[in-house]
Amino acid sequence: MPLPQNKKSPFRDEIIALFTLFLAVFLLLCLVSYSLPLLGEQPALQSPQDNWCGTLGFYIAHNLFSFFGLTAFFPVLILVYSSVAAMVPGSSGNRLPFLVAGISGILLSASGLFAIARQLVFPTEFLKPGGYLGELIWRLLSRFIGSAGSLLLLLLILTFSLMAAVRFSPVGTLKWLCKAITSLGKKFPKKVSAPKKTVTAAVRTEPKVAESTSAPVRKEESVPAVHEPVAIEQVDDADDSHFAVRPARAGDYRLPTLSLLDRHDQQDVGIDKDHYYQVSQILISKLEDFGVSGKVTGISPGPVVTTYEYAPAPGVKINKIVSLADDLALALKVNRVRIVGSIPGKAALGIEIPNPKRKTVYLRDILATEKYRDSKSRLSLALGLDVVGRPVVADITRMPHLLIAGATGAGKSVAINAFIASILFKSTPEEVRLLMVDPKRIELSAYEDIPHLLHPVVVEPKMASRALMWAVKEMERRYRLLEEKRVKSFDSYNDLPDVEKLPYIVI
């Protein structure tokens, strides 16, 4: 049976932290208020009572300075470190041996180094900066390995002691210094060369520009190509009464025609290339302000947003451009800028910027396209137009669970109504049945009388629970039918002869 482990008490840790912090402050006051006789003619305090911590503080400071010299302040740092370590959650005493060994090594090596510094740097009348301990270490080492060997050995001991006590990494420190020096070296030439560019620009604006030979001096800027938006298919009024996505009659049910939907009354306005060129120049200029160089190679206008194809200069990271989306939105005075990343087949990024005037997308225009008409699925959904104006049609059979989310006024209800209408214009009640749940009682009330409903629109929570339980049982029944006929898909079952055709059920 394993023995229960002793858990560290936070109360005990707080007591240890406060006690070590008190010792650190007390020791610091003792040392600071002690008049250290650096030179031979400077006496110490005449009276121990002059020390801030009284007689005890005087003798503690006197003994520490006499034995350790200037390294007497190291115990203060160690006590502060121990106090902080005790307050950190999750700390343990596993590093206590390393901490003790590191502290001991720091005191020994630092005292010896101060003693060596007294021989090389400090004046001869300067009293022992390394204390009696430093003088002893210096005399022993210099007798066997000389002054240079003693210095190298003490530096090595000091480095190892720091690594053990505070996890000091000499290699990491050297890497950090090299990186800092390199970054400073890269920034310094840019600041020095900046005034030179200003002078050159001022020279080029001399009256020589008026001469006929000045025209070739100006470099031609590459003008981005503006792609024409996709034209929307039109359905003439004469064909409205007979036009349907599928044959007008399927059994006793007659599919609705597109004449029931509103026709868009927006006139096709020509492309304002000057506006797109102006936005592209602002885009390039703003990115250059943030240190990103590149050019706009193409522009694709859409009904709501315009996609600018931006080719960054070699060496520019994509993540740096993506992080500037909010700054670009502020510079272009729009609510949002979306950077879609790399464009397939092109060495450019797609930057979507909202149009000054949004264009309304009509459901009729999507249902009239060949992409929707030629779709074989009875559950085709008209999603709208993409960023360049192409119709987007999806098949709900490939996404059996669909979640629509968004803020108030984002268009969730409009999207749901468009999805339902897409199914009604495509499928008969024998092919698709609908089960609608409307707790708000007003969103789906318009569909009460359609023949596709399995049940009147459910508005009560208890009835919704029963309807979903029935749907689960129906799903299990259909799985058993597929198992009996040894088929894997719903369409394969309906293609079998002498079976009752099963309609799709959309909840």
C-alpha cells in the first residue's frame, strides 16, 4: 500500500517566505548602516548603537564584512530569492541541494575574485575587499597555479555556481547578446541612410523635370489587372410562366416557377477602375509603412467585397501581413479587412476589402443559373455569390448537420428561408419531406400550408421533443431497410425495383 504523500501547505510556505524576507531586510539594514573602513585611516563606527539594527546588527555586519568582504551582500540576495521561490505555487525542495551548493560556490569564488582585484585594481592601502576568506583562497591558489590560473579557476567556479543556484545559462546568454547586437546593427544603417533618400528626392525635383528628356527617367508602375465580374444570367418575363428548374409537373404536384420571386432592379454599373487603383495604392503605401514591400497584381470586384491580389516581395513572411489586418482596415476607413492567405495557382495573397456600396444578391439570380439547374441533388442549396460574383450551390446530403450562427441582423433568417426555397423549387413532396421546429412562432409560419411538411410547424417544446424522437425511430427503420436489401446508400435503395421510394427528410 503506497504511503500517503505529504502535500505542501500554503500557510507554511507563506510563513517561510515572510520569515526569509524579514531576514533579508534585517541583514540589508545591518550592512547598509555599517561604516565599512575601506582605507586604513578610516575607522568603523565608534559606537555599536549607531547601527540601525543596534548592537546585534553592528556585530553581524562587522563579522560578515571581515570574513566575506564586499560579498557580504550576497546572502541578502539569496534570502530574497528563497522568499520569492517559497511564494511561487508548485515549487518544491528538490532544488535545495543545488541552491546550497551554488550559494557556497558564489561566496567562495566572488571572495577570491575580489581578493585578486585588490592586487590588480584597488590601491594598496585598500582594506581586504574579499575579506579573510578571499585572502585565504587567493594565497592558496596563487601558490599552486599562479595569478592567471587562479583567475580562470575562480571564474569557472562562479559560472558553475550560478548555473546551479539560479539556472544561469552561459550559452543562452551569449546567443541573446549576439542576437541583440545583430538587431541593433540592422536598425542602425537604416536610420543613417534615411536622410540620404530625402536629399536624393529633393535633387530630382529640380526644374529639369520640365525638359523633354525627363520623361524616361520616371519608372512605369505596373498597373494591376481588374477582372470583369461574372455576368448574372437573365430570365425573360416571357419565359417566367413556363420556366422551372425541373419539368413543371411531377405527379400531381406542380413545381413553382421563378416568376414568384422578385427580379433584381439593379442596373449593372461599369467598373470604376480609378477607385480600385486608388485603393491598391493606399494598400501598398500602408504596408510599406509597416516594413512590408510588395505590389498588387490583380483586382477581382465582387458584390460585397473586392479581392486584391497582393504579391509580397521575397523574404516577407505571410504571418506579418496577416497580423496587419486591423491596421489596414483603419487606414482604408472600413470596418474590416480579411486576408485569406495564398491564392491557389498564384504567388499572391488575397486581401478582401468591403465595397463602398454593397450589392444586393437576389435568390432568383442564383436559382436561374445552370449550376443550380444542372445539380442532380434534390437537396441543392443556393448559398449566394462568392467574392468574384460566381454562384455558389451546395448539396445538403454531403453535410447532414448544418449550423448557422451570427450576430443579430447578420442574415440568419434570410439564409434559412433561402435554403428552404431552394429545396421547394427543386423537389416534389414525394422526394423531400420537411419537419420544421419554430419556438419563436413567427420565423417559419409562412410554410404552414406547403405539402412537403410531415407535420404542421412545431412550436411547442414538448412536441419538438416527440418529433425528434420519431425522427430517430424513422432513421433506425431506414437503416434496417438498407440492411435487408444489402445496400449502403439511400439513393441505391431508391433505385431498386419493387421497393417503396423513401423521401429525404430535412429537419
